[in-house]
Amino acid sequence: MTELITISTISTISNNQLKLVTLNGWLYNKRGSGKILFLQIRDGTGFIQAIVNQNDVSSAEFELAKHLSQESSISITGTINKDSRAPFCGHEIWVSQIEIISHSQDYPIAKKSHGDAFLMSNRHLWMRSIKQHSILKIRASLIRAIRDYFDSHGFLLIDSPIFTPNACEGTSTLFETEWFNGQKVYLSQSGQLYQEAACAAFGKTYCFGPVFRAEKSKTRRHLNEFWMVEPEAAFMDLEGTIQLAEDFLCYTVERILNIHEKDLTNILERDLTIVKNTRKPFPRILYTDACDKIAKLGLEIKTGDDFGSPHETELTKQYDKPLIVTHFPSKIKAFYMKKDEFNPDFAKCMDLLSPEGYGEIIGGGQRENNEQTLMIEMQNHGLNLKDFEWFLDLRRYGSVPHSGFGMGLERCLAWICGLHHVRETIPFARTLDRMNP
């Protein structure tokens, strides 16, 4: 009786111990000589080592295996064997049959060092590498954890529009395009204003999608297109927002560690000491005290200045977990941010700074819920009140204290994975000097 062959994927290979299986995939790497070859195979779900012994396959198949080129697509059949010494997944496949599907010639990303510009220009191929493969798998898990957190904590997903008629956080970083009849519209910087409307209808809401900032910045922390999650809650003040941000970040980090600790340590070589220390409560510091501390660390800063990357980096080096800075100057915050009742020069806001120099990953605060005060702030910011009539309606019809925050997915992921540049955290990065591929 012919042995039944199972079609398997690498991710489910542990279910097929000692079984004859067929795997379809691509050749990632190859080594060996003489009578035995070691093929590293990837199939999109993972990586596995395939052993081709000259005695187990036909002479034609062994010659085919000897001359396989990197990224050729193949179909292999063999027996699964568990071995803790085996690279990648603790299993290997002893090949009894091999078939080539398509030859790959002169694959450009060889097993040698390449420059960042070259790799980014070949991003469509670079994501096949084991490191990039792991990063993007972790990204998918982080997205799922974010949605699970808010879905299970009473927040309703309400999508904010991508096209907006006006700015949310200043006009200098807007991508402008043309709507019908010559009307100017902009790619959204944030979905927050629309979440304010949504939370007045549903209590607690969030949006999660791409946003766009036309910042001419080349730092390792910036992308011009990135993903942001933005919760908003009615009847919530600044303290409630801080507690929500703490709980949310602890939950998502714990989820990633539970699922991907081996990927992080073995493949990305991430020291997880500080990441594992993401436990609430986080240390807090007032903006003015943070300025004093930054000055004592030898960096130039004046009260009233916003923090730059060097300020955030040196400040967070003093802590072994995320840091929350509150009450920034009102003049450097958005028009909708509520001012502190006791000192209106400062806003009821907060930035959550990740340790190890990755900067702000969460920013938010309490919103101004008084119509007249909000109108004054809009005028001070040079905004046309007619464009914001709908936003002012939220203060006219049942206004309540409300607050929320935004978290950039890619910057958070860069910190968790310990990556130098945020561009590796998104499948196809859009930066000041890159629109292709």
C-alpha cells in the first residue's frame, strides 16, 4: 500500500512527526558537498532545513539539488524528523523527492552585506529574508493585539476618513491633493477629530489606519506614511487617558512577548530586559521638571521648547521602563488640547516615551470641551471657523469632558524589536527620499 503523503506548511510541521509530507516553497540558502546537501527552505510560514542524501533520491534529483540557485521555487517530499539541534524550527525534513517549479537566476540579495539604500530599493525581495520576515510577522501580531485590546475593553471601531478638508495638527505637514470642482483636500494627519464625534455617539471608540505627515525629516524615527491607533473616550480626563495608555501598552507588549520571544531573541537578537519591564505604573514627570533634568544632563533646552530626539533619548536613559511626561506648554500643542485650570500656560496632555532612545510612542491628553474657549484657540491658530462648524457642534450639543491618545504602530514596533530605523517596521516605507518600490 502506498504511503499517504500530506501537504504541509512549515508552521504546522510539528503535527507531522515521522510522516511523509510535501512542502512547497523557495530555496533560502544551501550548503554541503559530496553525498549530502543541506537546503534551507522557506514557504512563507517559516523556515526549515531539508537534508538531501544522495542515497535517498535519484541521481537526476541530486544533481538538480546541487545546482539549485537561491530563491528558486521548489516542491520537496520527505519525512519529518524532530531534532532540537535543527536550525529554525527544531525539525528537519529528509528528502526523498525534489521537483523544481521555477529557476531563479542572479538573485540580487546575496548572502553578503548590503547597504541600506540597496536593500530598501529591493524591499520587495528583502522582506523574504529571515529577519525582515520575523519583523513583519511581529507587526501582524501587534496589530491583532491592538485590536483585541480595544475590542475587549468596550471601544467600538469607527473608521476616520483618509481625505479631510482641513488640518488637524497644523498646515505645514499636510499632503495636498485636488477633489472635484477644484476643491483642495488633504491626506489625514490623524483621525482624532472624527473620533471626538464618534465617542459622543458611542462613548468609547477608536480608529486604526494609515495617516500621512509631510514632514521633511530624515531621522530614523520618521515615516511620511505610517499607521496609528487612536482611542477616544467620553467622560475621561487626563488621568484616565494616562491609565488607559499604561494598561494598553502593557497588554500589547505582553502579547508580543508571549508569541514572539524566540523570534525577538534568536533572530532579531533583541535584549528584552527593558521590554520585559513594561509594567505599570510607569514613572511620571512634569514637563518643567523634565526640562530641568535634561539641562542637568548637559543638553541645551529652555522652558517652552518642545523636546527633540536628543532630549528624549537622554531623558529616557535615566529610566528602565517607559516614561510619562505631562503638562507641556500650551503654545506648542494642538488647538484642541485643554489648558490646565490652575496654569493655562500648560496643557493637560502627556507623552509616553519609550526607553532606549526610541522617543515618543504615545501622545495624547484631554480635549477642550468648551465651545467659546475652543473658538478662541482656533482663531489664535489661524483656522477658519467655518471649516470646523461640525467640530464646534460637538461642544454645542451635549459637550462632556473627553480625552484620548494616538500611538504610532511603527515606532512602537521599532522599540519592541530593537531596530535602528523605523523603515524596517512597515512593508513598503514612504520617506522623504523614497516612493519606490
